[in-house]
Amino acid sequence: MRLIPSKMVIKIHLGERFQAFAYTIDNIFMVF
């Protein structure tokens, strides 16, 4: 079995970041 490439890990990490960011923006817009 091959290990997950570091690029893949970075992509997953950025994906989680983006999800949290989008979730925060959704909450901000809910206030308005």
C-alpha cells in the first residue's frame, strides 16, 4: 500500500479550511 502523497494531504487540509470559511460566511449572512 502506498502512503498518501503530501499534496493530497495539503488538498484535504485546504478543503477543510475552505469548508470552515464558507460555514463562517453563511453564519455572517444569516445575521443580516
